[in-house]
Amino acid sequence: MPGSPTVAGQRNGPSLVAVRDGLWRVVDRSGAVLGHIEREAQTDGDRYLARRLVMSTRRIELGAFWRIDEAADCFR
């Protein structure tokens, strides 16, 4: 299924937890939230926007990626 995360449950990296259709929470092994990945439909295909949380009120845009696993790699 397009847009389904393929990195959820990886042992060596972050896990993705579905929040809603097209939005995943990125968590580390202890369950701490690292950020979010959001799917954004484009005319040439879906992009995955990675955002890292800094404290509870700020976020940093990490980039837009063609594949969800590439977006998840930003959180390693």
C-alpha cells in the first residue's frame, strides 16, 4: 500500500507510530518522541516531510523526501 511505513519496529533505528492517515510519530527505543513525518501529496508523487521536535514547543524542518524510510533516517 503506498505511503505505508516500512521502518516501523526496526531494531537499529527509530520506530514510526501512526497518528492518522499520512502522519507518523517518530519514537526512539525508550518511547521518547523525536519528531513527526507527514505525507504530502504532490503532482509528481508523495513527499515525506520530516520534522524534529526540540523541547515541547519547537520543531526543526529536516527536509522533504521521496521515501518514508529516507525521512526516518534523519532521526538516527
